[in-house]
Amino acid sequence: MTNIIPRRIDRPPLLLTTVGANRGARASQGSLLELFRDGHNAYELEYVDPVPGRAASLARVAEQKGALARFVESRIEDAPDARPALRIFQADRASATASALERDDATPATGFIIVGPPGLDMIGVRFALGRNDPAADRVLAAFRGLAAVSSREGSHALLGAEAPVENRLVEGAFRNWYGAYLRRNAAKLAIGLEPEGPTMEATHDGLDTRPVFVIESDELEPRADRVAERVAAEATFPLRRDSAFLTIEIARIPEPMVRFRPGVVRRDRMVQVGRARDLVAPPPVPRPVSPLSRPELGAPEPTGTSIAPGTDEPFVPERSDRTHDFATAIVQAIGLALASGPQSTATRTNPIMTTD
């Protein structure tokens, strides 16, 4: 009997470029180093940061732990075009991520940023884009919008000694939340596979994860029901009952504005949200009701159907009617969640703060 030894065909290592080499990159480095635990170097890490010493320090730590690593002391806009397999954005400024995505929205990318909207809890936002991902324009719009209303205050104001205590307490949970996401998606993205989950997600505590819907328009829409129509029409994934979500609404007139509105689709309002035109409401199910629970004793028991006008036959809606009714219910559920929840509007004079 002949033993067949499988032969591995070596290939050049895949380059994983981290944009930013400060607080966020240090926290997520452990997740990237797990890619090297199989004993061979299928990847090479690259750190890009303009501040002298930052990128070199992280590259040195990575090499000490057995990884291939290199660094570039430059802004990402000025860095040599190395054609990475994956870009990992850990920049503290939304403008840096927006600028890099404008230059190249075809290369797979993932990233994380912490945002402090005025009057709301600090939130963490993460994203993942596959190769030539059609959702890249939404992510770019979100970061452009954030950049237009960002304060120059960042890490110190959100996580420094004078920041709210609750911010500092939740930072570790935010780091773990993105680290787990990076472990799940980095290898897939680097070889051209689709990432897991929605394109953008947010959290306020590192435990609750909600999809992010980016709505871009000339002016902020004052009516929640019209925003809900946009959300329902553009949803590419389901929002199930009791699901939480976040809308980031971006406007340019009369000045740059960004509105954050978290919401929850309540159990008693909706069964499922997303791709409404492909869903059909289930037919009504007869449910006997005790006369004691009815306002008028002796009223006829409900049958779950209605009688068509002028006939004795039960009226059963056409498939298109049921689909329309269900789509309407979807919009109503999202609109109610938006109208009844908290919101925060950021402008240049009432800005957000961001950090990595």
C-alpha cells in the first residue's frame, strides 16, 4: 500500500493592509495574528500610518509573534499602490476612510469606527465589502457624511480621562465585537469570498448588533413614513420581529447634516422586513374567541375571512393584494419605530466625534 502525501502548492502571501496604526489597530492585531497559527505564512501584514513610529511598532510586534509584516509611514492617500488582497480601515477620521474608498472601491475592505453622536450613546460601526461590492457606494456615502459633520476632537473626548465613564467601560466590548467580526471575515474577504452579515452594522454595547441603513438625499426627510419607504425598498436582508436597526440619514441642503435614528421592529407590528416584494402575507387563520372576551355578548364568532360583496362566498385576496398589504405593513412598522425612537442630528456646529 502506497502512502500518498498531499502536496501544497505555495503561493505569494496575501497582503492585508491596515490603514491606521493606533488604538484600534493595536486592539485588533490579535485577531489578525490568528491567521498565522497554522504554521505557514499565507498572509503578510502591512501597517500604514503617517505618525512616525506607530506603524513600525505594530509591524515589529507582529514579526515577534511569528507573522510576516512590514510598514509604511505615510497617509493612505500617498502610500505606494501595493495592491493588497484586503484593506482594514482603523483610522480615527471618517475622512481618511472616505478618501481611500473614493480612490479604490473594488478591493475587498473592512473597517471599524467609533462615533459619538450628539445626545446619543457612543456607537461602534463596522463594515465589510467584497470585491467589486455594489454596496460600496453606500459605505462611501456614510463615511463622507460622517466626515462632513465631524469635530476635530476624537479619541481623547470619547475615550480619554475626561470622557464619560460609560464610554471607557464599553470600549473593551467594542474591541471584542469588531475583533470577532474580523476573525470571521478577514480570510474570506482576502480570497474574494462574500463576507458574513449585512454590509454595515452598529452596536451601542458590544452585544446588541443592528444593521445600518444609509439614506442619502438633498434634504432631511421630516416624515418618518417616507424614510421607512426608503428603508424597506433598499433592504437586502431581513429585519425580523424585535430586530433593532439604525438609520444614518445624510443631507446636503441647507448645510451638511447627518441624522441618526435607532429603532426596533416590535413583535406585535411585523413578522419580517426586507425584500417585501418577494414576500406574501400568510392567509388568515380562524381563531375562536370566547364571548366573555367580546364587548357584545352573542356577537358572531370570527371566521378569519370576510364575505365578498354581493355573494355568499368568502373573500380571499389575490396574491398581489396580499403582497401589497404585507409591504404596507412593513413600511408602517419601520415608520413607527423611527417616529417613536430617539434621534440625533449632527451638523458642523453640533458635530459628532469619531475615533478608531
